Amino acid sequence: MTRTFPFTIRQVAKILDLRIRYDNPDSGNMDVDCPFCKEECKLNLNATKNVYRCNNCRVNGGMVQLYAKVNDISNSDAYQEICEILGCNKGIPSESGNAEQSGVSQIHRADSNVIHQTYSMLLSMLKLAETNKKQLLAKGLSHEQIVEAGYKSVPAFGQQGLCAKLIKSGCTLDGVPGFYKENGVWNVKLKAPGILIPVHGIDGKIAGMQIRLNKPINKRDYIWLSSVDLDSGITSGAPIHFIGDPVAKRIYVTDGALKGTIAHVLTGYTFVCLPSANNLEGLDALLDCLKANGTTEAIEAFNINKLTDKEAGNLAANLREKLFTHGFKVTSAIWGDKPHNSVDDYFFHRISTKRNHVYDVDISAAIAV
């Protein structure tokens, strides 16, 4: 039987940052630089069968094997990592092709109020390391804004003690992503050092948390606080971060909760922050809500490399098309300072250099769909 996967080899190639040099949508064939022998345009990806083969070093296999081989991890870990990045965990495909759970006790996701309360209490118990504070200050946030955003550092130890304190404070851990049981005792999957980034919904509640890693893991700067496939654990999913006015006439859509928060703080504009440029899951419902609230204009504010990188340009175009189908007036944010790739860096550069540029001229006078 054919295995059923909740993702495609195109998505895997994007996660691995493989450079696509040839793409034939009709046949489903793509040629990329081989990450193993380093030869240009030698690794063939087949989007129809979700398999790969290098015409030079002859490595071949399925898309999960590709991710596993590049990152030197097991196929099972590779599958779960891909699902976690894309927010699409659907169980592990078995040898017979049916999706099955990993055998550990899984529970239902807690109510949004419960998740918000538990995460809020957790953050109140943590501190922000001086090194992480300096990183945030360097991005343009003030001390007060950092405190208001609730950014804290991942603790080096004492995770089980934190869980005990949360329970004693009346918090529920069942069904809250990131929490799980280890030998019957509650724990939280705060392992890799970094900054905890709360991800808020349009209702202001914390729906999930990302960790901005101090050191990238498998080329990733961010991971979700998730406990998928751990005892009594649950996947984080990939919630969309919203910051600003829920009845704003104009919204800006970018990727990354921290990026959008900084841009909002610097400008006061309302930002919808996708978990990644290639993940639009959950956006339809949010756009419907904003439309009902009176929003009329949406500005795509992905990184400026969309003008020079084909794949980034396609992702930006996909977003603009979705915004357009929801009935918004759509434009694309563009700016001349190309070294400042992201929208938050752009705004910080403008403010720190005190240049007299009007946002509506530099950004919004853009490319209409």
C-alpha cells in the first residue's frame, strides 16, 4: 500500500533549504544541489512519488529518509520533526501505509483559557537571561516592551519543579502543549537554551509558544514548545500570532511572531504573523474574522528577498492570492534597503538612522495583485 503523509517533498526541500535549480510542475520533477556530494543540480526530487535520487552519488530514498540523512537522525525522529515544523502531526505512517500513533498516551488539547492561564503562569515563574535581553534590545525593543511582551529564557534546570509549582498554583497541565509525564511525574519540554516567544491569538490569549534558539538546531532558529509523542503530551500545532488592533482597517502579514511583534512595537501597525512563509494553515479563519471586524486592506510583508529569490517570491505570491480571495485590497511591502531583509529590521534601521521617510511611500506604494 502507498503510505499517506501529511506533507510533500516540496515542503521537505523548503525546510532543508535545498536550492531548486529546475522545476517542472507538469512532471513533478525538480533538480536541486545535492547536499551529500555537493554537486550542483544533481539531486532529483519527484513530487509525484515523493522520492529523491542523486544522479552523481546515487543516494536515493523517500522524503523522510532525505530529511533524516541530511540531519543524521532516525526516520522516526525525522518524521516527527517535519510534522512539528509544519504543524501537521498525523501519526506515524506504518509499513503497511496506515497512520498510527506511536504507542504513548496522548490526550485532547486543553481549552484555550486553560492553555493561556498555564502559559502565563509559567512565564511569570521564569527570568530573562542578560544575554537574551541584550539580543532583544539590539533588535529595537525597550526594556519595558520586552517585559510587556513576556519574553523569558528557557531555564537550565528545574523543569519538574516548575510543573509542581504550576499544579500547586491551580494550573492544569493536561492537554497543554509542551507538558508531558516522565515516570508518572509531570515535566515540560524546555531543553534547548533560547528565548520563549508567546504566540497570541486575535483574542489576546497565548495559544502556543516558540523557542528562539540560542544556537540553531538542524539549521532551525525556532522550535515549538511541544510534547507530541511523549506520555500524556500533545502537539503544539502552529498557531498564528496576532498583535495590534483586532478591528484595524489595514493589516500587515509577515512570518514570525518575534519579527511581527518588533515591527508592531516600532510602528503601531497591526500584524498577522504566520508560523512560517510556507505555512498558511489557519489563516482562512483569521481572515474571515478580520473581514467581519471591518478590515479592508492587507499588506504582504514577507522578507525583501522575495524580489530576487524565486521560491521566496512564489510564497509571497501565494499569500497575496489568498488575501485577495478573501476580498481585501492587497499590496506587497517593498523597500530599497535590501541589506535589511526583514520588515522589522527595515523599520529599526529607519528609526535608528532617523531618516525622514514616510511609511506609506516606502512600503505601501507597492505591487498590487
